[in-house]
Amino acid sequence: MERATRGVRLDARKRRNVVRHGRACLSRNVERVKMFRDLLFIQGEEASPLLDLLDARGAADVLDYLAESDAFNWHGELADALRYGARDNVEQVERFHVISNPRLQYIGVEYFHFSSELERSAEHGNA
């Protein structure tokens, strides 16, 4: 049991739960921090068809189109906050955020993970 709690400070009540329930309980006691991954940013004339699709059919259809065309960069930059401007439009579909500004002609997509999920992914070589 000592190995399961190494590096994690738990109060007495949580420590008892870890002892009582083993490793499965430990994952509930680790702080989870949201991290946003930049998957896509397109600006100018390239963004026009996507902005038109967003306007006509919505964010879910834009995400479907981009997923089918394999446009996402799953190794994009990470940030601890969603990146958007005061005049941007932000639409959320599950964990995806479609950020657009038709006036400035750009569209971006960000995906949020929890830091604990990223650590598990890195352990398996998928980060």
C-alpha cells in the first residue's frame, strides 16, 4: 500500500479510504486540472468554407468534417485556459470548443483533457 500513496499527500480520512479500497480509490483523490489542446487554427481564405459550414449547419458538422479530413493536430500546444478573444464566438460540442470570428476570418478548435488523463496517456506513449 505504501507504493500507491508515494508522492501524494492525503488527509487521514482519504488515507483510510486508500487502505480500505486500494489503488482504485487513489485516482479519485488526485487533483484534476483542465488542459486545453490546440487542435486546429485556420485563417483567411482557407477558413471561409469552414465558417460558412459553421454558420449553416453548426459546430458539430464542422467537427465531423474536420475529423473526416484528418485535420486535427493531436500533438498541438497545451494551455491551462481556453484561448479566445472578446469578440470571438465559442461553441462547445462535448470536449471540443470551436472558436471562430467571421469578421477576422478565422476558426480554431481546442479540446480539453484533464491533467490526470494526459499523465496516463504519456505513460502509454500517446501524449
